Amino acid sequence: MDVVPWRRFQTIINKYHGDMETTQLKTHVYFRIMAFSQLTARRSLRDTVSCLNAMKPKLFHMGIRAVSLNNVANASAKRDWRIFAELGYLLIAEAKKLYANDTWDVDVDSSVFALDSTTIDLCLSLFNWAYFRETKSAVKVHALLNVKSEIPEFIRISTGKVHDVPILDELNFSGKSWYVMDKGYNDFGRLHRIEEAKAFFVIRAKKNTQMARLYSHPVDKSTGLRCDQTVRFVIERTRCLYPDKIRRIKFYDEEHDRRVVFLTNNITLPALTITTLYKKRWEVELFFKWIKQHLRIKRFFGQSENAVRIQIWVAIAVYLLVAIERKRLAIDRPMSEILTILKGVPFENMPVFKLFCENYDIQTNNDSSKGPFLPGFLMGH
């Protein structure tokens, strides 16, 4: 929790009048409670409150006093979700600084971003505000992930009916950066905005996209490449949306026995590097998979839109907090392993880095005269 910029967070709380109508549960305490539920994989608000109240003597050191289920439920329904969204972006800015100098295995100097979304299914009878299809509701989490650092630099939460393409209108494209997308983002008017911003994109082409070859470049077919061409769109409407030439690369994916076609506005990078960049799009899929598996964003504690948005943003904030600590303390372990260790000792008053020192005995931090040591999370079950 020391990683959280509490003063700036309080400024955000004041901006949205987060503490104006309450004296029982301050917003910063509510955030600690919700972060605790994410870190320890609580199943519900009742589960969270019961676990915390079972450890009352240690709550003061966490910045929490006695917890009321009614107060926490009311906070989920009434606190403005934008408070936690802005906190999330504060943590994103901090994480970007820490991971800015990371290196990776692709010969590209510029930033590389992967854009995608994930759908979280909901019960239609309980979450009717998020109507998706005839039999179910859903929310979507749209993310622009910095592939080098694995830090999301843009997050948008919407209902399931919102298409992926309009999200491109909300992005500010930075020059010379790369944007990697699946074929669901094929909108050539919007893609031309990336060209106008002097940035680059790689996207899978749809099968019905009609293009005329202008000239071809030699390729080494032993690498899986089948062609590297400069093309122009044939259909007049498409050509009006994207009047410039574009590069088409065909690649045979031996692992899945399929041919894929990529489009890019970059004409200098080797074709094989373009295909490698597209493979890195999988990082955003892994990000969604990680937060779904290790954090609580598939089972929600409240039914209102506000409660759902708060829970997702707190989950993202917890992901960022773990990522920041991992970099600051130079912990050479996977994010999932770090979170697993943190789940075991949420009530221990000790420096975090000592959890990852192989020679450090956690029991030395406890008075042996008080009986055998039990991690706090076991006390809550």
C-alpha cells in the first residue's frame, strides 16, 4: 500500500466528492478493503468483511478500522468509479517510468502496443443494464498494452454491445510507435489516422478485402513468408478512406496450418519482423488471462454498473501495484508467483522484499511465546 500515491489519490477523491456524504467509511479505506479482497481472492463482500473483522488487532496497521458490510456495500454502489479509474492512470504513469528502459527480443526501437478487448459474461436478470444478447449480459474491457513492459496504457470499460472499432477514436497515437491489432479493428478510415499521426500499424486483413498488387518484394519462403507486396485498395469507398499505398504480407503459420495476411503502413522493416510483431499481440491476451485467473473480475460483489466498474479498476490497480513493486525491488519472479506469496501473508508487518529472500524466516517476525505462526489469510477461512 505504500506504493499508492495517497496525497494525489486524496486530491482525486476531493475532486469527485468521494467523502462528502459519509463519515463511516472513507474512500481511501474502502480502496484498501477492495484491494485486500483482490490480493487474497475473496469470494464476496461478506467473505472480505468477515476475514478482516476476524483480524481486528492487526487492521490498524493496514489503515483500516472495524469494517461494516453495509458500509462497504453502500460504498460500492455510490462512490464514483472515476476515482479509481484516475488512480489507475496514476499507477500506469508510475509503472511506465519504471519499465521505460526494458529491452526485448524484437529489433524495434519504438514502443509497441497491442490493442484488444475481453468480454466478461454476466447474468441478464441481475445485470440488465449491460444487455448483450437475448440470453445474457456482458461488460467489455478494452486495453492498449505496452508489449515491452506488459503495462496497460489505456483501459476502457464498456457494455458488451460496444464494438471494438470505435475505441480507436479514443486513442492518441504517438509518432513512430507501433499498434498491433486483430482483424476486428479493420476500419480503414480510422487506420489512416495512424498513418497521419506518423505511427505504424500491423493488422490482420479480412478475407474479403480487395487489393490490387502494384509490385512485389523478394521473400525467403523457408521462413514461412509467402509474399511481400505493395498494394492499393480496389473498391472506391475503401480507397477514399485509405488513399495511400499499403503493404501486404502473407505468412504460412506451420504450427496451426493456416495462411494469414497482414497489412502495415511501414515499408522499411523486414517482412519477418512484421510477422514477429504481430505474434507479440498475444501479450495482451495473456494480460487478460492473467487478471481473470488471479484477480476477481469474473464474479462481482455488486450488481450496479458503478460497483462493476469499481471492482475492475481496483483489480487493474492491484495488478499495477504488484508490477511496480516487482520492478522497484528487482524481484526476478513471475507476477503470478508474487501474487501467490502476497496472498499468504496480508497481515504481517514486514518489508515486502523480505518475502522474496530465500534465507529470511518469516516466523522470526512473530513472538514465539504467542503460539505457532499462522498466516493471516488462513485465519479468515
